Amino acid sequence: MRTIGKKLSGLLLCCMAVVIPTRGHAIDFKVKGAFEIGFETSNVAPLGVGSNDSFQALQRLRTQIDAVASENVSGSLIITVGTGGQYWGSAKDGAALGADGNNVVGLRAAYIDWLVPKTDVKVRMGMQPMLLPGFVSDWSAVYGQFSAGVTVNAPVYKNDDFSVGATAFWGRPYNDNSQNTQDGRLDKNYLDNLDIFALVLPVKADGIKISPWGMYALIGENSLRGINDYAGQREPAIYAPRGGLMPVLGSGMNYFQTFEKNYRNANNTWGNGWWGGITVNLSQWEPWDIALDATYGYVDMGELQNYNLFDPKGAGKTFQLRREGWYAAMRADYKLDWGTPGILAWYGSGDDDNPYNGSERLPVFNSPWPVTPLGFGGGFFDLDTWKVLGHNPSGLTGFVASVKDVSIIDDLKHTLKFAYFWGTNSADMPKNANMTSYPTRADGPMAYLTTTDHAWEASLSSTYKIYENLHVNLEGAYVNLYLDPDTWHGVEDSQYEDNWRVSVSFRYTF
């Protein structure tokens, strides 16, 4: 651990050098974090597929250091040891014999918070969490990631229990990551920035919260590739944004093989994305807690002339690189003394039967969407296996019935969920788009379900508080995925019908 210790010491010294003024003003340092260790067995990627192991043990440490100069200015640094998890026994993760890995320390966030003098306007600058509002799942279906940028928060109006605020942010999730060979020439870091600009207007009153919001994205043609380096540390749908922003490309091939060169030759330089939504939380009717979400999105990346990969034997047609869709969701929970039963339901628009006119699914940035543990991103430990169905509700409709926080024994809580999902994409799309293989996780949706396909999930998560700062969780989840043979014509054989995971996780917070 000598190497890791040196890196941590170096990062701490750098942080202190930045935030400590040259004059002797007192700085209040606060440290908090979480140490997580997990053991799991599963047949969901990256486990149990092909020759991959079906069991893994892994760990991760996250530490946040806040350097507080006053109530007006502070700086924060979040360090991760095991950015993608330290898998026990893996030399590249620094977890083999001797534990001398030198590439396991990562920077998750580094930002300063300051108050504009003589105002109530708060500014945050740097690598930080950026999240659009979403009360149904407490996360955004469109965008919710750690990103570099600037956030400004200001009160607009306040009177007793009623208030109106404004939050605006600019984020740059991708820039200077591309290396493309064009006409024998290497174009490095060219047209590869992706910038987002958002405005949220939170309205709060007694028992009600309403947050309308809007977002615009400027999308460089080469930013769709995402991250070339260090991609192995991340889930494909996160490091490559194209899967959530583009239509299905067809031909069963991937982005590089069938699309990128033609796209860059078509003079489609910049794309535009627009989103708008509203989310509502109603808690005035206790013990009811009700939430509603509605979102619309549109992304236009230009067009391709004479595109023939949907019909290799036919004449090429114009392919509109457009994705436009919407989703609506609701959640209703009823809190009782012994637990909280509830239901969550949504509808996400799906593709029609014409692949050339683009996609009718909601464009998204594949943020974690925590509605179920295995189908989506709602597990206890977020470094568990990939998700069977996806990171977002587009192209799907479904419901989740749950009983949360059931406690019969002191310090022991259980959450039981049962969910059913089915696709809203046309059953003719796999044939019309020449989908001769299932879309990859980076180049398409996590799971592309048509109106003839469905899935269901059952899960049980139990958490026991050993001590005030130490919890252990036992979680089991199963997803049954049905892809209609008459729709997919053999492609369905590449996907598991029975998907499962069992995990035990320990979390120490300090």
C-alpha cells in the first residue's frame, strides 16, 4: 500500500496548498467518507458471461475533505481508492499479493463553494455532482452525473412557507478525448466537446414541491465516442454517450465499424439537444407521499445520405440522425408503522417501424435510474454488476410494486420489490433496421424491448445496522427477460433469459 499512501498524501497536500491562504487565517477541515466491501455471485455482465468468473470480491474507499474558511467560502475534494472497484486478487486493481497497484486512486470531485458578496447567491465551481430534478425515483432520468462545470443557485422569492428559487448550471462532461484518422490525417481533440446548460426553478410550499426545468446540449460530432482511454473502468453506457442520444444504427454492427467514418464525412459538425420537464412531490396528505414526473427531449445530429445499413441489398436512403421522445411517471407511497408499501409506474415513448426517420425514444445521458436493483440502477452497492434493462425509462413502460423499510427486528430493515416491464418500440424495428445482433451496451440501449417483448423482476434487500456507522446488506435479485422469437429471429439467443445476482455488502461510514 506504499504507492497508494504516497498518492493520497500527495493529493491531500495539493488540496491543502490550494485552499490554505498564504496569511495565517484558520481553516476548518472536515473529513467524511465511506468504506465499502462487497461479495457477489451473478451471471450478469461482467460476471458469468463466457469464460468470466461468476463470483467476485471487491472494495472501494471514498473520502471527502472539506476545507472551510468561513460560511462564505469553502473547498471540497472527494478521492476514490478503487475508481472502478478493487477486485480482490487483481494486480491491475492493486489488490493482488503485495497490494502495490499504482492506478487505483481517482479524483471524483474537486470544487469550491462561495457566496457572492452581499447577496444570497451561491456559486459552485469545479468537478461536482450535477443532477436534474426527479422526485419519482429521487434521480433524473435524463442527466445526473459528476461533471466539471459551474452551478449558480439563487433565491428568487420567499414568504413564510412559500419560496421560489433558481439554479443554473453549465457542465462539460466530454472534451478532448477523441483521436480520429480522417483522410490519412490524425485529428486529435477536434469537435469533441459536449456542453450542457440547464435551468431549474424550484417552487416550495407547505407539503408541495414543484420543479420545472430545461436543458440545452451542444454536441460535437466526435464527442459521441465518449472516452477513448480508461473505458475499461466504466460501464459502456456511461463512458459512451451515443447509446442514449442516437437512434438505432442497424446492421448489428457497432458505431466504429458501420457509422463513424461515414458520419464524419457527411459534414455534420455540431448537434443540438433540447429537454424540458417538470417534477412534483406532494406530501401534504400524510401518510401518503406522491410524486409525478414528465419529460420531453429532442436531439438532432444531422443526417446521412445514401445510408444502406438498414437494407444492404437495397438503395440507400436518407437517415435522419434524430431522437425525440418523452416519458411520464408517477409514484405513490403509504407510510405505515411497520413499513412503506408503494407503487411506481411509467410510460416511455418507443420507436415506430421506420428506422430512417430517427428514433422516437427519449434521449438521455444514461444516468443511474434507481428503480430496481438488477434491471436498473437501484442496488445497495453501485459497483455491482451491470444492469439488465438499462439506466433510463425510454422505450419501456412498467410498474414496480414495493414494500420498503419493513422492520420486525430492531436495526434490521427489508425492502421487497416486484416489477413488470414491456417494450414500447415497434415489433417491426428489428427486421426493418436489420438488427442482426442485439444492440451493444455502448452503441445502443441496454435492452431494446419491442411491444412483443417483456421482462419481470423480483428482489429482496435486507440491511442490518451492526453499529451506528457499520451496515451489512444482503441482496438478491432475479430478472426474467423474454424476447419474442418471431420478432428477433434468433438474435434473442444471445441474451440470457434468466438473470440473477446475490450479494453481501459491508458499508462503514465516517
